[in-house]
Amino acid sequence: MTKDESLPAIHALIHSLGARRVFIAAALALLRPAPRRPLAAQFQDLDNHLRRDIGLPPKAASPPMPPGMQHTLW
């Protein structure tokens, strides 16, 4: 909606509800904090190292280790 299209709608709101109500509603809408993402969606962006640090399983299975290194780490 462009500025020219919204002016008649705003004028109609002011005419039907009053300037004070429209101003208060607009001010409260501007001061309202942005909605937060759901908690589960925030964890989808983490890489596997951070997911492991907080106790979540990795997003995908780890790649297989080369045959010569399978028993040499521990």
C-alpha cells in the first residue's frame, strides 16, 4: 500500500474513531516489540559444535572416519 492509497483509509479511521484513538493505537503498535521466533526454530540455526555443547543431537550424521584413524584416537 502506497502513501497515496493509505491516506483515505487513515482519514476514514480518524473520522470514525477519533484522532486520539488512532494516534494511541499507532503509537502502541510502533512501541510493541517484534515477535520472537519460536525456541525450536532458534536451535535449527546452530552448527553441530554448539548443538553438542548444549546437549542436542547433531543435525546430520557425522561423516565416516577414514579406515586408518578409526582406532587410533582413543
